Amino acid sequence: EVHLVESGGGSVQAGGSLRLSCRASGPYIQRYYVGWFRQSPGKEREWVASIAGGGASEVADSVQGRFTISQDDTKTTRYLEMTQLIPEDTGMYYCAAARQPTSWPNLMRAEGFSAWGQGTQVTVSS
């Protein structure tokens, strides 16, 4: 069973930066794809970015150029580096894991992931 724990959330002013971490444990975790999603009150969960074990990644258009997804050498911790934060980035951020094989379209949908963390809150004030 895959277990995911997010950390690094907090409150920042617009223009600031945060780095979120997603620590994963479980069998064959290095082979999983990992994605980041966010959700604000009253809104649907929104895909933010995904990364494959080999390092290929995709980020949503809404955060392109501001957010970067990466992983450590052990492929057990994935990061979401967030810069130039705006109030619209406020929300609960979740990381999720997906087994192989899968496809990039599936890695941009919540339904494509089988394991989820508890989330970390990000609040951006203007």
C-alpha cells in the first residue's frame, strides 16, 4: 500500500514562494507517477502537475512558468516549487500516486490516481 505525506504549506503574500514536499512510502514507490492537485472551497479538485519516475513532467497551463515539479534521487520525495504566488493559488494541495502503466491524459485527472495524501494548506494573501 502506498502512503503519501505532504508538507511545506503555509501563508505567504502575493509574489512569494513555497516548496511543497510529498514523501511517499510503499512497495515499488519509485515506479509510480506522482501528481499534485489543489482544491479551494466550493471548487473542484484541479490538476497542477505530474511527474514520472524517469523525470518526465507536465504542469497545468494556469501555473506554467511559476510552478515546477521535481523529485529527489531516491524518487521517494517529490516537490512542487511554487513561485510568483497569487491569491488564486490559495487552496489545499494534495499529492497523489498512480501505478504504471498509465497515460499522460490520465495523469491530469484525479480519477487517474489511486492513492492520496491528506493535503497541505497554501494561503496567498494580496
